Amino acid sequence: MKKSTSLLFFLIALSFLFSLNSCSNQSGSKQITEKSDSVQFTVKHPDWIKSANIYEVNLRQYTKSGTINEFRKQLPRLKELGVDILWFMPVQPLGVKNRKGKLGSYYSIKDYKAINPEFGTMADFNAMVKEIHELGMYVIIDWVANHTAWDHVWTKEHPDFYTKDSLGNFMPPKGTDWSDVIDLNYDNKDLRKEMMSCLKFWIDSSNIDGYRCDVAGWVPTDFWNNVRTKLDSIKPVFMLAEAEQADLQYKAFDASYGWEFHQLMNKVAKGEKSVADIDTFFTKDTINYSANAIRMQFTTNHDENSWNGTVYEKFGDGSKAFTVLYYTVPGMPLIYSGQEAGLKKRLLFFEKDLIDWNADKELGAFYKSLNSLKKDQSALWNAKNGAKLIRIKTNNDTKVFAFIRENEQSKVLVILNLSKEPLKVKLDTKDDYSNLKNYFSKANFSGNEMELKPWEYQVFVK
């Protein structure tokens, strides 16, 4: 008994020492994530996403007509901007029964295998996909697998595909105010087969490159795992989950939403959280997610813009600084329609509300430079293609976030004043950065002490 007790205490102590070593810093979590990679993460990313960004297309609000053919005129500009992946919000016909607003929600689908006539025809869509590919960009479309419109054909042909209330009636997803849609029941094997057929349809007929999957965590993970296997057998696809569920990225999804980091940036901008909380977040995220699991980073998207406010409402004068932040931390950056033109209004969700493309004509150059930075500096690439974030301590670690990402080919040093105060900053490091230049101003790195204006950002590269 005494011998076994001693052995038990020895094992507990050994486990405690290992956990301290694993969680002490970013590099210390490597053993945990490597184990996660080998045991859990089996998704094979398509080669073309290694340095990719995403651009979300809101067809309805993009042009005066809102059509595919008018949007196509913007493709050369988006290519010049440096866009890699075009994510189209739902392109299918929308329900009329119980519709919200005049035009209805984009996410109330009544036919999975057709094009919304407001946008054009299937021939228009296929021609656009072909042109996008010829320009060296890729296409994913929004997929709403959790629910359909009330007037979807399945309500008559396959009513057993749906969740029912106690009286046997169709019902919206529980806990929501989504009165314009009804919930699908994935306990039904025939539903799974039919939904799989619909997902394969767009790969086969239109040659798209993957999906952004709406409320992906509300659909069983094993269904998505099977989807990924079937779609990859047709062509390598990119799958983005609107979710923050680590298990979705074991076998099914390349990327997931960085909602928590987005909300943290909002709170730092408002002074409700400090820069020190960013350290805590990345330590936790590194442990929770595989090193090869991509997190999509953003300051806005269609939900945030319409329901929670514009970039300028939430980040104010710090909008550029936080954009630099989300572009340079680990993850895949997102641009929402109009963001590159200084979109300063909340776009209506159920009505026509044209984007103002003249709000800030100079801002596009800023996003173009960030897209180039992402492509040119391999330390910033996605998943294991990029380098780990290593925090550099300063004399003010509650307001200044400084870090470096470095590999054999690339070195990127980022220093951000995430406050509305001018600060004198001193980097607490003995490393030599004298061979670096400011990415934006082209000035040489001038030493470990500097003055930063409110919300000023400095990015240095080899």
C-alpha cells in the first residue's frame, strides 16, 4: 500500500510538471496540439488555401440590379484587390410563405438545386464561376442545411424530413425567432441522402470549390464528416463552418469562425478588456484547436454589419489597427462586401439596400496591401504553413500588443497601440530587428523604443 501510494504521488507530480510546461507559452503548447493533430485532425486542406483570404459577396446589395451578370463586372477589381476565395451568400430561390420583409431572408431556402431568379439563371452562375476560375480565384457558396423555407418542396413530398411539435406541425429551430424557416430532422436517413445529393449537385454541375455552412454546429457532426469524404472524392474542396466547435474540424471542415476573438477585439476597442486578454485567448485557442485547423478572423460580416453595427460603430478610430491585427494573427482573414470601400451603414437584411461604394475610395489600397502582405510573407500563411505567434513583452502590455511570427523564409514583427492614448513603447527583447523595414512606410527599424500615436500600427518585415 505504501509503495503504490508513493508511485501515485510520483505520477501526479510528473503530470503536473508536464501541464506547466505545456501551458506556459505558445511554444509550450506544441506537444498538445501535435498530439491533437495526429489523433484527431485528418482534414486535408486543398493546396490553394495555404495563403488564402476570403471575400464575402452580398449579391443583393452589391449592385443596383443585384444580378450575377452585373456583379461579374467587379471580378477584375477583386482580383486586383488580391482576393482569393469568393464566398457567395445563398444564391438559391427564397421562400415566400411567412417571409420576413419584402425580399425575405437569404437563409430561407425553398429549392436547393436552383438559382434565385432575382440574381439570374444557372447559366449566368456557371459562366461566372468559370470566369472566377480563369482569374485564379475560387468559389464557395453558402449552404443552409439546418432548415428550409416553409414552402420548400420537401414539405409536401417529404414531410418526414422535418422536426415536428407535439401536435405534429412544422416548427422553426428551437430557441430562435426564425419564424420564416422550419427545422430539419437529421435522424431521418433519407433526409441525409437527399441533402448529400444537393451538396454534390453544385460541385458536379457548377464546379464550385466548397461551402460556407450556416449554423454548422446545429447539424450532426457525423453528417458533415460524411459530406467531406464524398465531396473530396469529386474534387478537393474547402469547407468553412459557421461555428466554434473543435470537433467539426477533425474530419469535416478546414476552417471555422473566430467569433470569440472577434468579440474580444470589440471589447478591447471599447476598453472593456485589455491587451493582456489577447494573450489568454491565444493560449487557450492553441490548446483547443489543432495547429492545422484554420480560424477565420474578421471585424465584420453580414450578421455583424446588419445586426450589431458597422466596423466604425464598433472599432471607431481603431478600425485599421484591428484590421492589421486580424490579418497578422494566425487565421484566414475575411473581407465583407463594401468593407474595402469604408462601408459606414448597416445594410438592411430583408430589403434592398445598395452598398455605398464611394464612402472611402482610398481604403481599397489598404486592403490590397494587407492581402499582399499575407501572400508574400509565409510566416503569415494559414494553418501549419505559417509560423506560431510569439508575444513580445513591452513596458505597457495592457495597451500594446507586440508579437513576431517567423520561419526560415519570413519574419513579421507587429506592434499595435490598441488604445486611444499616445504611448512611449519599449520592446522588452534583446533580439536584433535591424534588418527589418516598415511594411507601410518602408522606413528601417529604428530600435526597441518608439512613440506610437493612438491606434497606431507598425508592421516590420525582412
